[in-house]
Amino acid sequence: MKLKCCFLKKRFWFLLIILGIGGTLYANNELKLLTDSLRRVIDEKHIFVQKKEDRIDRIKCMLKSPGLTLEGKYKINLRLYDEYKKFHIDSAIHYVEDNIEISRKLNKSYLTTQSSLHLSLLYSMCGRFREAEMILKGIDSSSLPKDLLITYYETYSSFWGHYSISVANNIYGQQQAAYQDSLIALIDHTSLGYKMSRASYYIWRDTLRSKEIFKELLEIEEVGTPNYAMITHSYSRLCRHQKKYDEEKKYLILSAIADIRNATRENASLQNLALIHYEEKKLADAFKFTQSAIDDVISSGIHFRAIEIYKFNSIINTAYQTEQSRSRSNLTTFLISTSIILFLLVLLVICIYIQMKKILKIKRALVQSNQELLRLNDKLNNINNQLNDTNNQLYEISNVKEHYIAEFFDVCFSYISKMEKYQNVLYKYAINKYYDELIKKLKSSALVDEELTALYARFDKVFLGLYPTFVADFNALLKDGEQIVLKSDALLNRELRIYALLRLGITDSGKIANFLRCSTSTVYNYRTRMRNKAAVDRDEFENEIMKINSTQEK
């Protein structure tokens, strides 16, 4: 019986040892995976910063909304304050100061007090403690409604917390605790803030109670949110108090990852991790985390975090540089050893080199042949491209000629018919001896003007049938504000007709002037004015006009 009991005890302890080893291996593997994830997230930090900046830009666009009221602008500024608070202090201050001006214009003391409290918090975060305290002392807390009183106590508590970190004196932590107690007495006991305060309070007094609250919060909160980062950071303090250092690192890493992914630059977890890795002699990670934290401090302007990190940055940096020097020394030793081995391989390389030389000659001959073939191929491609361009131009010319010849005959027949009718009218006036009407008819230019208008309208219609996008393409070549705007009943105007004729290949200003019934100098002036309005090089403007494609080319 005794033997059996001894056997069972030994088996029990053996199982415990196996489970302990398995648990340790699992924990180590989990920490390794989380640390790898943190490194990747740090390397991709610029992506998350860009996403936040894009989100802020979308909110800023709302400020440009037409008909935006002062109340609406105040709410948008409030959103921008929340976005910038732990991202870029100076920008957050700008929008809070704007809200203070808005609240004064609206004559709403509630909004003025709310914005003043926000400004005080920002001042304390960036180290302007005197200004932050002056704002807080200037607020009569006895007259505040409950929600603003809660904000007042939160701001005062944060003020003393930031100040105690900045001056490295824990005595101010007692004043912070006093405001924290006043805050806890006011806030909703079901709120996150209350539960976080209770959990932090119990860390040093009742660890089991503290752990229960933290576990409850972690189950409720979605992973990766800013609140999740805050909960895991506070929970890591409990793990450290319980001397569960692997769990402390785990929750600090989870907190740091969440902060980076949310572009929260008040990243206390990353600073704590840098110190832990320094103590564990993992200097590469300590240096990487420290540099990332410093980058956040510089970008955000959060003063009290800067004081914390600068305390140990030089220590970690020095240790890292020493480690790098040691690594370089080891590398030098390795290189010397490798050089000796390489020297032994030189003889073999010489033999290979002789063979390689022969192969190289063959390769060079092949390369030259390939280059010659490529050159000939490029030449053929260029010739083909030129032929294609020429064919396209011939096709366009043929198409234009086909359309305009058809229109030419149609116009000619039309004018012959009109001339016959006009001749008959004049003949009737003559045989009936209506000499006054005949002279009046012959002197009148109305018929000529009417026919010119009809001719231009027909030209415009035919031309735009061939080049339907001509007006839009022409305007695209002009500077902003210089585009041609046609009347509602017009297809082209005189400037566009000049360039339409140019596009058809009529470059003689005299011919263009005859067609448009104006002087050559007028045509020249129009062309010069358009070149001066060109968005492209004025000397290339008319060449660009010639590149406007017809319907068939498209």
C-alpha cells in the first residue's frame, strides 16, 4: 500500500512538472509571436498615422459645408479636439481656442467652461502648467452642472498627474488622488472610468478584486480599441505587482499594439516595454521601442511623456551602441577567419576563371547578336508605328474629304437653286418695272448675311460631326478661367472656326480670313490671343490642336 502511494505521488509530481514545462513553452511562444507583431506594427506605424490623418481631413471638410452654424462648427471642432488630443497637441489647442471664441459669440457659459477645461488639459499635457492651473483656478466649481464638474475633477486630477511626472515628485500624487476621490464620488458606477479607478485602487489593496474587475472589462471591451489599450496597460501594473512578469509583458504589448494602430501617441506601454527589454539585455528591441516612443513624443508634443522617455533614452542608446560595437568586433573576427578560408579557395577560383573567360567570350558574342536583333526589331517597330500614324492620317484626310466633298456638292446645288429663285424674283421685278424694289433688293445685304450665317452653321455642324469633342478638347488646352463659353444656340464662334480650319489643314491666314470675311490681321490677332491663353507651351499650342482626334480615330 505504501509503495502504491509513493508511486502515485511521484506520478502526480511528474505530471505537474510536465504541465509546468508545457505552460512555460506556450507562454514563451505566445510572447515571441506578440513581440514579432509589435515590431511589424511599429514598422507600419506610418500607415496607421496616415489613416488617422485621412479621417481628420474628412472631419475638416465638414467645416466647409455651406450654411454651417456656429453650433455646428463647435461640434465639429469638438470632434477634431478628440482626434488631435493624443495625436498633435498644437492642433488640438487651435480647435479648442476656436471653440472658446465660438462659445463667447453664442454667449453660452456652459460651452465656454467646457472648452476652457479642454484647453487646461491640453496645456498640462504639453507642459504649460502655469496657464493650465490659471484656467482651473478661474472656474467656480460650485456653480458647475454635474457633467462639467466631472470634467473639472478629471482635468484637475490629470493636471496633478502630469505635473508630478514632469517634476519627478510623487508628493503631487496625493493632490491627484484627492481630485480622483471627488471624481469617483460623482461618476456613474457602471461607467468604464469608475471601474478603471476601482480596479487601479485595488491593485495595492485587494489583488483578487482588482483582477476580477480587469477581467470583466477585458471581456466587455473590443480588442484593439483605445479603451482596450488603456485597460491592458493598467492590468499590466497588477501583473507586475503580482510578479507575473510574462503576463505583464503580454498586456503591455497588447496595449502598445492597440495604441499604435489607433495612432495614439501617448504610448506609455511602449516606454515600459523598452525598459523591460533593456533590463533583460534585449537591447535591439529596447532601442527600437524607445525610438518609436521618442518619435511619438516629438510628433505629438506631449511634454510629460517626453520627460519620462528622455530619462532612459540615453542609457538605452549607449547600451545599444556598445552592443553594436561588440557585434562589429565579432563580425571582424569572423571576417578574418572567412578570409583565410577564401584564400584557400582562390586557387580553385583561378582554374574556374580560365573556363569562365572562354564562356564569357561566347556570351558576349551572343549578347551582341541579341542587341543587334533588338535594335533591328526596335527600328521595325518604329517604322510600323510611323506607317500606322500615316495610315491614320490618310484615313482621317480621306474621311474629311469625303464628308466635305459631299457637303460641297450639296451646298453648290443648294446655291444654284437659290440663285435660280433669286434670278426669277429679280426677273419678275424687271419685267413688271418694279425698279425701286429691284434696286432695293440689289442693294440689300440681308440675303448675303443670311446665307453666310447658314454657311457657318452648316460648317459648324459638319465639322463637329467629324470632331464632336473639339470644343472640350480645345478648352482643355487653355488656362483655368480662359475657356471659351459658347452661347446656348451656337456650335462654334469665330475663334473656334479659325482653329477648326487649322485642324482641317488650312493654315493660310488669307484663306481663313476670306472664309470668315475678316482681315488677315484679325485672324493673326485671334491666333496670338489664343496662344497667350494656352495652358501648354504657346509655341506648341497649334501643334496640340492638330492632335485633336476625330470620331473615327477614337
